[in-house]
Amino acid sequence: MKNKNFTAGFILIFLGIFWLLSNLGILTFSVWAIFFDLWPVILIILGLNLIFRKNKSIIIIAWILFIIFAIFYGLYLENSNSYKLENPNIVLEKRNTMTNGILELKLLAGNFNLKSTKNELLNAYITDPNIYYESKINDHSKIAQIEFKHRKNKKIATNKGYEYKFNIDEDMTWDINVDMGAVDGTFDLQSINFKNLDIDAGAGSIDILLGQKLKNSKIDIDMGAGNIDITIPKDLGVKIRFGGGIKHSNLKKLNWIHKDNYYISPNYDNADKKIYITIDIGAGNLNIRYE
């Protein structure tokens, strides 16, 4: 009983310290956000309380270290440019010094649209109320790193009806990673130069439109089930590797070369611009269109 009172007392002291510092304006981060991220550490300390219940010094040191770590972790969160969206619209200003961008999207199920913009680094419209974003953007770096993520990122099998719309700077070269649940999505990349596009989705439909800016790019699609439509320019050389259960594709009708698990466009060897696509899908259809 004494040990339980001892532990409860330290928890109350911990909460009191944080709320006091917060009320005094010394700390401005959310106590609950820290608890949400660090609750496994609290379990570890409670376990130490049980193991070393007769050695109060170890327990005291453990709680003191936790309080210190929690304060520094809160300061890190505060200075990491991580924000919960206050409204569905977000705009990040374009920086002329930046040449490359990394866009990480970890979303729930919904309707997805990605296309280019000339005026901003990024503008977005998101109706999911639990999205946070983090940006690492400054005038001393040529690379912009932007991440949007759901606080509890779990793939949901059904489309929740959320709207996710992203427009990204067409003058930069991008690496794009999209991880979401059921999706009805359009990737309009006709004016976007990207090196890598990684799509990890549940079920649904994906429409990808490729453009003339590509040089040697890669697309990796990992999908549970659904339909994939890809529109390509006629002068783009394409190599596609299949995995999983493509039930139907129109590649044979296009007279593409079939070798092992690859389909290769007839112009691939002589093309100046090439793209390599890997598709791993549980069950679905693939359709290639020439623009």
C-alpha cells in the first residue's frame, strides 16, 4: 500500500509541476500530447516501482529523469514546427533557394488529389480534423521536408469521405510517399518532376497521369485491391514489374514486350526519358493509356 501511495504521489507531483510551469507561461506545449507519446515510458517506470519497491532511491531517480526527459521532449515538440490543422486550408510559401522537396503523407481513408501549383511551395485542403503537419523549411537548405500525418495513423478498409487535396511546386524535384487506407485518388503529375513516388494503400481506385518532366523516375505501388489507371506520354519509356494478383491488364494489346515478370514498352531502350514501375496488388486491374 505504501508503494502505491509513493507512486501516486510522484504522478501528482509530475502533473503539478507541468501545470504550474504552463500557468506561469514557462512551458507552452500540451501536457496531454506528452502523455500520449510517452505513456509506454510511464509503464516502464511503474514496473520499476514494483521491482525496486524496497529501494526508494531508484524510484525517485527514475521519476526525476522522466520529468526532465518529458520537459525536453515537450520543448522539442514545440520547436519542431509540428501543428494540428486549425482549418482545412494550408499554404506554405515558395522559396527560390529550394530545388528539392520531400512530401510524406500518412492519412486515413478518403478522396485524394495531388497536382501542381506555380505560386506556392504547397497548398492543401484537408477535411480530416485529426491531421498534424510538420515542415522543415528554411532559407539555408535546398530541400523542403513536409509531412502530414494522422495522429493515430491506421489503415481503414472503408472510405471515410475525407478530402485530401495537395498542390505542390512544379519547379522543384520531389520524392513523394503516400500511405493511406481506402482511396479514390488522382495523381496528376503532368507538370511535376519527381524521382520517387511510393503509394501504399488499402482498397480503391488510383489514377496516375505522367508528364514530360520525368527523366529517370520510379513508382512503387503496394495496394490491397482495386483499379490502377496510368496515363503516359508516348515518348516515355516504361518498364513495369508485377507482383500479386493483377486480374486484367491491357498491356498485351499494346504489344509491350513481356519478359519474366516485366512488361517493357517498345520504345524503352531508345527513350531519353524512362520510368520504372513496380506494382504489388492483392487483386485488381491495370490499364495503361497513352495521352
